[in-house]
Amino acid sequence: MRSQPTEEQLLSIAVAAAQAAASELVARFRRPAVDVRSKTTATDPVSAADLAAEAAIRAVLTRERPGDAILGEEGGESGGVSGLRWVVDPLDGTVNYLYGIAKVAVSVACEDANGALAGVVLDPLGGDCFTATRSGHARLNDEVVEASSCAALERALVATGFAYDAGVRREQGAIVAALLPKVRDIRRAGSAATDLASCAAGRVDAYFERGVQAWDIAAGALICSRAGLAVRMLAEVPPAEGRSALPFGIVVAPPALIDELEQLVT
């Protein structure tokens, strides 16, 4: 019987898979976009670069871990028998990528029934590689990182993002308008995985967003947790009169800020 892999072995595979995707993305960056189409809304694109990057990831995972399940943003879920599942976003920040904005990420995580075991968020254009395992440190390019210890919301630089649905964005805009006077400032990178990695490295103090999917946050949430941040999920909010429903989300912050921030963005 084949023994279960260690967390470090899984992380090594995740990094290799992310690097394979990065090669596809770098080769296509700032070149004419090919086969761009819309998914959930007219503002939610997918391109040949997304598909090629996910195919590269799947090729590595299928070779190294043929019995594992894979959940990918573009290719859906394939079944497995090992009890492990890989959660993959081949190109987080597709709109940035199509506009030639170098703020994108490849996100690869491996999870079991108890959550993420290993994860990597790789900046394919800048080279930063954020990693963590369930029992290890959060690292940036093999150096241990520590997140912000900010304890006052008015001094916090907060990252966020917005959904593709116009009605949801209207509600998100109202939340940001109420939050903005209470914090140092707000940043919007256009990539949830990038925001999470930035939070883990102390480049921003906190982050929240609704409308994220499992592949957006699986690796980044683990990295944030191992960097010492509190990570909480935001439950869906049903529609009310004149207001759109708010989808599932995430909020990440130093322990001293998490309760106050969660209340404000809920």
C-alpha cells in the first residue's frame, strides 16, 4: 500500500504545478489575447491562457498524484480515491492579465477532510512564491514571513475585491463607503490570491471579500493562517427589500482587529 505523502512532499508538488502554469502565463503575457469569452457575467472573462495554465497544472498533478481529486476553476472537479483533493486557480486576476497589468497569481492547494495541507500562491510575473503547510511556517521565497500586528483599525490598510454581478457590487460599494472613513485606506489588487498573500506578508494589514470561490482562497487562507492571522468565513446574506443577496466571503486580519472588521463588513 502506498504511504501517505508528507506535507512537504505535497507542497513540493504544488510548487511544481504552479511553476508549470507560470511558464504558460509568462509566454502569453501582453500578447494578443486568444479565445477570450465570458463566464458568469460579461465582465467575468476566461482566455486561452487560463486554460493552458490549468492544463499544465493538471498534467503535473496527474503525473505525481494520479489518485487524487482535482477541483479547478476552468476544468471543474475530477474524482479521486486517495482522500486528497487539489484546489486550483490557474490564473487569479484574469482581467488584470488581459489588460497587461502584472498583478496576477497562480494558486494551488492540497486538502484533506480537515482542510488545507499545503498551499502555494505564485506571482508568475514577479517571481514571488508564497507557501505554507498545515504544521509549518508561512514563507515567501523560502524566508519565514510574519503578518501585520496592527491593533487599531484606523491605522489598518485593508484590501478588498468586488464580485462580477452588478447588484452584489452595489452592496459591496455601500460597505466600502462605510468602512473607508474608519481605516487608513483601502486597496484593490484585482486578485484574491494576491491579496491574501500580501496580507500574510504584511504588505496590507487585513483583507475581506465576498463572491470568492474555493480555488481563489484555498492556498491563500492557509498561508495567512500560518502567518498568524485570524481567518473567518462570511456567511451568505439573503436578499432584502431593494437589496441584492451577498454571497459567501472571507475576512482576514490580525487577531486584535478581526472582530471589529468582521462586524463592519458583515
